Amino acid sequence: MTEGNAQHPDRDGSPPDQEPATGSGDGSRPWIRADGQAKATGQARYTADLTFPGLAHARLLLAGRAHARITRLDPTRARTLPGVLAILTQADVPDLRYGSFDYVLDRTLFARDVVRFEGEVVAAVAALTPEQAAAAVAAIEVEYEDLPPILDVEGALRPESPLVHPDIDGYAHDPNLDPSGNVAGRSTIVKGDAAAALAGAAVVVRERYVADMAHPVPIEPHSVTADWSGDRVTIYSSTQVPFTARGKTAEVLQIPEHRIRVVVTHLGGGFGGKCDFHFEGHVAALARAARRPVRLVLSRHEEFIAPDKVTHAMVVDLETGVAEDGTILARRSRILLDCGAYASDTPVLGQIAAMMIAGPYRIPDVDIEAISVYTNRTPAGSVRAPTGPQACWAVEQHHDVLATRVGLDPVEFRRRNLVHDGDEGPTRQRHEGDGAIDTLNAAADRIRADGPLGPGEAIGVASGWWFSAPGASGAFVRIESDGSGRIVTGAQENGTGAVMALPILAAEELGMRPEDFAITYQDTDTGPYDGGSSGSQTTFNNGRAVVEAAREVRRQLLELASVQLEASVADLELRDGHAGVVGSPDRRVSIADLASTAHDGALLLARGSGLPPENPEHDASACVGRLGFESFASPTFFCHAVRVHVDPATGIVRTRKVVAATDVGRVLNAPGATGQMTGGVVMALGNATMEGTVFGADGRQRNASLLDYKLLTTADAPEIEVVFVEHPASNGGPRGSKGVGEPPIVPTAAAVANAIASVTGTRVRRLPMTPERVWRAVTTGDDGATEANAPFGPSEAALAAAGIGRR
Amino acid sequence: MTERFAAPTSLEEALAILGRDRAARPVAGGTDLVVASRQGRRPLPESIVAIDRIAELAHHAVADGSLVLGGLTTHAWLAETPEVRSGWTALADASAIVGSPATRGTGTIGGNLMNASPAAETTAPLVVFGANVMLRAIGRGSRIVPVASLATGPGRTSAAPDELLTTVVVPAPDPMSGSAYIRLEYRRAMEIAVVGAAALVTLAGDGTIAAARIALTAVAPTIVRAPEAEIALVGAAADAAAFRAAGAAAAGAASPIDDVRASADYRRAMLAVVVARTVAAAVARARGESIPIPASRWAHGQEV
Amino acid sequence: MPELLQLTVDGLPLSAMVDPGRTLLRVLRDDFGRTGTKEGCDDSECGACMVLVDGLPVNSCSYLALQAAGRAITTVEGLARDETLHPLQRAFLEGGGIQCGFCTPGMLISAAALLARDPDPSEEAIRDGLAGNLCRCTGYQPIVQAVQRAAAEMRAAT
């Protein structure tokens, strides 16, 4: 169904998006994304826009409580209501336990016996109208026996704590993990003997930092529509990971993968919130039972509580020893990650958090432990640079504290300790290039060039690193009979433009223009496997696949041309849409002519995949819980410098300027990469001062709306200066490029934190650094790290009784 | 579920519907009513009377020195009209920070008052200006109610269900006065007041404070006056010490609540800051100094 | 009881029988198939649903459809004239103002409303004019720059 057009399989006969990509990678011509015109005109159809004959509407019954035993669940009466087509519970689907990743198989599609977080799906309804579906959900008879919610990660580790999963010992799990009690996973990054080195250090600083959970908040809420045809189902989903969605739907419904097609028309942002497997299984099962297409669209409130993908609440204990000259000698750390009710991918993210706490610094002795702890909160997972912002926020404040202790300027402290080319990482990987230092210098220079500081202003800096994520990924490239090109890929476009930029890579290989290519993408029936828009991996992996396929097409073109031009392949080049003899401008033939010839014989058609690059050599022999991130492949280095104003009387922080300096290896698409930087910075600034979920003592979210979970508006966003440093990675993505999408969100909050401390003379050790927390730190010295995990204030019921709430 | 809908074009007709259909509720811009229902806080009324086409409610004028506003006067008009900005500056301050441009363009002063939110922006300025509203019902004519006693609790007013707010009358302030409205803003737009304050300050010939009225937003179930702060100001030199004293007096007398937006402690402390800054802005304007509208932006980081 | 709603959407007279509680957004999307206008939240906070009602920006998710009777609605789908993109659409497209595109329809409508009342807005006026439209992708900077470019182009054209 996608055959013959660039993007999406419209069901309603509207013309497909066909605007070709234009522009160059270096920014010398405007880069016009191929999906841009459809998006600018309102023609682009997102999942919730699709309509089908006989479409029915789904609604989920969510638990609405953090921890309870289901004592009665009876949809009999609800099934008799007008318009109701199907109501499903766990009794209606294969009764098996799965893991949304395979680290711990700890969940079922619908709740079985116990609900473990507020947004857990208890039942699902399909009805003729959304109103009828809502009425049926309300009519499902369900009774609970509330259980005490487990909300405190430290308390959950005590032996006497009740368990989120009492049957955990019977759960299947990754062989590198040993889940037990309330611990889903434990990983360490260890090198040398940190305890001994700390004992000999001139200065040792111990601190605790605590981060609250936050949300990805794509502007498009989750949406899924399932449409069966015989024993095959097409699932239109707002997913970032179509192949994962397909695989898990197959697993939970016990259907072979080849009978499931997952299609994403256009995706309205994800930021990790649409990674993983969410509601495709529920809706496919509903559509099968209802015998008609069924659509689910989450409300914004549901979007806050139901998709189990949020950032991790974290408790980070840090202990670092330095010499008198500021040289870091050793670090010890324990990180507790609140993984919420289900493990998802938190265990591996714990390992990443440990690597982030080590950072791109020369530290001879390291002992870092990350523990993923079950609670009755919303399950956390891989939201944009998972654990990175929180870890960087903690450790980069810690570095400023250390700098102060040894009397060094924060920039100088980092200069002395950041890794250079050839230095050793936390598991003895060898670093390539001076990206860490160069980005520090660039960011510090540019922010200082911004003019003198005003009253209440200060500068803060923070450095860091983030990995590229090698993985399997495939693409086809072909030349159509008129000489235009087509890329067919399994890669997923979440808005960043990574898929839209693939033609730049193919065009360069084939001497064509990006606008000569169409792209067929995000359809599991059509494109080869790709890991989805996660881990900043699209250009890194699928870009390599496209280049490989394009090179094979290039070989085919040159072979054809060598016959037509009676020249040796070695003397030929592809340029300006032609194959020609180098140095003989008259002897050339157009790619269109070659394509026409090929369509009478062997087609111009190739595949690209290839082995993902190996991780760098390292020594993880002292580490446990090894899940693949014992070293960071082709790490991106970065430093953000911010100019911040603090109103100490109110605690309100306004960031006035951000310089984001990043070593992305090689810039392949300057406008696209710049857009990632500016967007990441503003998301990070929201995380820095406003975005944090407030939980009630009952374990329910108290600010699950965009009124009380505040994002930055246009009026709040500062000027952002983007600087790229290029140190190509020898084992990186196309032309030595490295991951771009996640890094910009990592260091901004840390830089803001350091600026706040510089203005106020006190440190805020609780994220987000809300006005109230800054004010409290300024007025009482309370840094927030010991603030109760439970929220302040009364319950919602008490609020309602007091009658004060919304405007 | 809403069963009935009417969109009368005359006041008479609207009042008649409100008089005979006890379930009928008026809607003007819809910015509060529909949002409340979509969030599940309050279902839409069984019967809706859309009053946005009633020309008799859409007037606004300065008459005999007073600002006379039809209930349909929008926040955008109040924020942009020169006479409001110069004469009733606190009202312009407040109107300019309501929601987004869309909210300001559709949201009305009548709706804002009758929604009776403790965090409503325009109410505190209207209270310090001593504004009155006219409520009209079929068969009973009009009655005048001070804005200060219109709201009786969150979402509740002293208006009868068949009464419609037709007009807001805002008296002219003293010539030697200045006014301001400031709310504490976590972000610079799309905010809801964590605390807010309006001040109307009149200076004596010697520069001391001759009279002061202060009203507070989001610290009680309704918008309230702050007599303690007013007493602290009257007769005092118009300086930072007096502004702070007024802030402290307001904070000392307030009993704000804890909620998801702020703790009671923080609200009380911020009340002191916001009141001091609001009085400072009002005094500066009374002296003829220029404080930009909205004053909330100016207030960030002020030393007071 | 459903009532007859007649109005103009992007220049086309349309009608439908509409329940009084139904919002303009739902009527546009479900009854008229104008899905260019998006739904991102329930409380007028995100701005994805922004349309012009008689030229003024309105959050169509919190506006009763029947209140739009007889009025002229402009959605993102009505900005382009024939095959020619609106200068704002072109500036967004060329200036990196579009990533995932979900905020784009509302953002364009708010920008069009802003330029209609202020053809030469300062950067601050642009930022305030778009403050009711949340974007999670771009960091706003490319959008603000695109509005500046479009405004200059539109002024030059008049």
C-alpha cells in the first residue's frame, strides 16, 4: 500500500505526500524536509486523523490507584450498554507474562489480580462512539482492596518492605541480572580500587542529589488504530519503534510477526515516550473481538498517567577524591533509579547512568553502582537520553563543588580533568579526539563574549558525554525508470528529520540531488528492520545502511555506464545526475538514460545493512550486571554554558542565553542538527526548573495536566547559540558522525544549577529546581535533597474540600 | 449532557431564557466552561445560553470619568486600550497576562468575574478600584453588587441563577494615584497565579501615601482585600521600607493553602514579595514614572 | 437535541447537525474531515487546536461548535491559496520551524493572527503572540525566526 509514494498509506484516497527532499547537508542551501509541506498545510495525517469505514472507538479502564488487589472485575453489565462491541480483560487474552524489554518478564497485557500503578490497564472497551465507550468503562464493575503503595526507593530496599512483585523469584529475566525483592536490576562500573584511592585523597566531597520523575510530553498523545483483514492485522500506531511494537504484539497475542503490520503515518513527536510497546496489543485484540477497525486516542490526562515511559526519579550519592591541584583521583557512587511498577528497560539504563556518573573525565579509580528499584509509581524508561540529564545534573554540580573546594574556576577544573584524545575511559576504553575539551572551551568562550553580567546574573557550565548506539538496520535503494531515486527503509521519523535527511547521504553517493529521492518508511511490511527512533540511532545506523545500498547502486550505474561510454569503471564518476568520464565533459550519460536501459534488463536495486560497529575495546571484568553499555560507542561530547538570572526573593530562575557546543563527529545536515540542539536545550530548561511530577501520598500523580505540568513557552525560551565541533569517529556513523538527538538535553540543567549556585551562594540538590526549592535553599539553606520523597501538601480530596484549585 | 442551546441576540431574550429555564447557564467565550467539562471537573450544563452575540453587552466607554464595560469586554481590549492603560493601569496589567492571545481575545470580563476563580486575574484590580457590577434578571430589573462581594467561594457567586452580569462600572481613581497588578509567574506566559496582588495608591502632596487599597489573588477562597497592608501604608513615606512593611503585613494576615502549585509557606512568603513590588509599581506610576505593562514582567528581580 | 450548524470553513459553506455540547474541534475533525487541526490536550494549554473564528485565534477544543454558527473559520488547511503556500508556511518550511509537525497547524494560525494585528512585530511580540502554542521539538527559535522572515516578506509585498 505504501508502494509508489513517499510516506503514508492513506486510506481515504487523499493524495500522498510527494514533496521531494531538497537542500544540502552543509546548510549552504535551505534544507526542505520531504514531509514538511504536508505538515505545513495540514495534509499530513497522524494516527488519530485516520478514518476507516465502520471505525469503532476504544477506551481503557485504568486502575486509578497505585497499588491494589482486584477483588472483583465484572464487565457483564457494561457489555449490555448501547453501542458496546467488545470489552476485554486479561481473561480474554493469552495469559502470559512478558517484559516490554526482555530484562525482566514482569507484566501482563491487562492487570491480573493486582494493579501496581495508577495508569495500569484493567480493561478495554470498543464501542460505536467515544461517548458510548466512556459510558461502558464507567459501567464495568470493579472492586479493589487497596494495598500500601511503595513509593520510596530507599524504603523499598529495606528487608521489611512490602514487595511490588511478591512473585519476582519466579519471573524469567536476563541472565546478567538477578532480580529479587524490590530490585529489578543492579549494574556496576568498576575500575581499580576507589576506596583505597579515596583514603589517600587530599580533598573528598560527599553529596546527595535527588531528581524527580518527569514526562516526555510529545504534543501528539498516543494513538493506535487496528484493522483486521482475515488473520492479518494492520496496526497504525503513534510509535517510535514499529518493529518493537510488532514483535511485542506478536508475543502477547501469540500471532506470528508476519501477520502483523505496523504503520506510522506521521508521528507527532516522541522523545522516548513512544518507544517501547504500549497499546498496540490492547487495540489489536479489541479490533479482533469487535470485528471492525478500532481506534484509541489518549486524552492528555491519560497521556500523563498511562504510557509507562517517564524519566527516572533518582537518588544519587556521590563521593569524589581530588588532589590539591584539583586532579580527580577516585569516585564512588550509588545511584537508585525508581523504575516504577515494571522494569521495562530500566536495568540497562542503570548501567548507562553509572557511565554518566563517571563521565568523560580521567578518573583512575571508579566504583559506581546503579540499582533499579521497583515502586508503585509510573514505570520509567528510555525518555530522551535516559538518566543522562539527572546524572549530569548531579555530577556536574558535584564538580563545581569540588572546584570550589580546591580553589579552581569551574572551567579550569574541567580543563584539568576532561579526557583528551587517547585517554582512558571508566572501563579503559580509549577516547578519540579532543571533543570534550574543545566543546568546553568553545562554550565558555562564547558565553563570556556575550557581554558583562547584570545584577543577579551568573554563568554556569556543564560538560558530558553520550553514546552512539550501534545496531542492526536495513535499507533498500533503487533507481526508478525515469532516473529518480527511492529509499525504502524501516527507519522511523519522529520529527527530528533524521529519516528526511537520508536522501542527502544517498545523493552524495550517486551524484544526484536530495530532492531526486523519495522515501518509503515506517511500515514494517515494506522496509527492512530498524531499531526505531530511539537512542539517537537513525542516522548512525540507517544512514550507514543507506550509504551501503547507495554504493551498490553506484557500482551498478557505473557498470552500465562503462558499457555505454566504452570506458573503464575506474575512469568514471557520478556527478550532476550523470555518469561521465573524469576529465572528459562530453563523454557522459544521464542517470535517467541509464535507468531506462536498466529497466530492460538488470534493475538498479540494492540493499544495505552490514554489521553494526563494535563497541570500543574495554575491560569490564570488574563490573556486574553487564548489559551492553560497559563502554560507550563513538561518544558525543558536549558542553553547555548558560547565562542565568535568579530572583533570590522568589527563587524564579530565567535563563537568558545558552551556548550549546557539541562534538557530533561530523555534521551531515546542519539545519537538522541545529534543530535538535535548540529543541533539546529548551526541553532541558523545562526539566531544570519546572518539569517534575508531584505524587500524592496515595501514589497518584497530582499534576497530570499541562496547566500544572508546565513546559516552557515561546516567551520563556532563551537565545540559543549552537556550536558544532567535528572530531569524526573512526568507528562511527556515516562519515564519522555520532548521535545527535539525545545529547543536547543532557547538560543544560546542570549548567543552570551551577549558575544558580553562583548567583545565590547556595546549592539546590533537588530536580527540578523549582522556584520554591530555590527560594527554600536561599532562605533556609535546605538544598532539597532530603525533602521527603512523598509530596508536600494535602491530598486532592483535601484540596477539593478547601475549594481551591484550578482557575 | 447538554440538551438545549440558545444564542440570543438581545439581552431581553437571554434574560427570558435564563428566567424560564432553571438549568440554563450563560457562556461567553467558553474559555472556562468548556475546559472545565473537558477535564471532567464539571459537566457542561444541561442548557446553554450563548451570550456572545448580544450587542448590548459588547459596549465599553469612559463616561463621567468611570470606565463602563459591557460584560463581553475582552481581556485583549482591556490590555490594549489607551484609556485603560493610563487610567486603570492595574486592570491592563492583569488583562495582559490572562492565558494566551486566544484566551484574551475570547475571554471576557463578565466570564472572568462570574467564574469566581480565586486565581482570576482581573478581580483584584477591580476590587481596588471599587468597581461594581450590574446583575440583571427578567422581571426584577438590575441590581448593583460590588465586585468585592460578588464571589462567595471558588466558582460561587452571590448572583441568582437567572441573573446575568451586564455591566461593570469602574470608578475613576484619584488623580494623584497609581495602580498595578502583579502575579508570581513561574513562566512568563500561560500562567495561573500562585499569588497575586493589586494595589491602588494615592500620594499626598508631600509624597507620603495618602490612601492605599490592596487586594490579593489566590491566597483565599475568593479575592480578598488586605486591610493590614493598607493600614501599614497610609501616612507612611512612599519608600522601600514601607512597601516591605505592607508586604509583611499582608503575608502575616493571610492563611494560604498548600497545593500542587506551592506550599502555604512559600505562598505566604511570596505574598510579602509580590505585595511589596506591586505597591512599588503603583507608587512609581503615581509619581508619573513609567512601569511597563504588564508589571509582572517588570517585577521579576526587583530589589523590593 | 442536535441543532443545525451552518458556517464557513476555509471559504466553504458547510453544515451539520450538532449536539450542543460538541466542540468546534470535534466538528471540524469528525464531521467535516478537516483533520489538519490537531488535538493535543484537554485544557487550552497546548494550542494545537488553534483556528481563526472571524479572524481571531480561538482554541477550538474549548469552543462550542454552535457558537460558531454563521461565522468564518480558518484552519491551517485554508492558509495556502491554490497551489501557493502562505509566506508563513514557506518560512516555517525553509527555516526549520517544522519538526514533528503536530504543533505546526496551531502555531501557523497564531502566527497569522499575530501578523494580521501587528505586521511588524518585535521578537518579544512574536514570542508573546505564540505563547499559547507549545512546541516540544524546535526550542521555538527557528519558529520565531520564521515568523520574522515571513513578516518582512509580507510587508515587502504590500
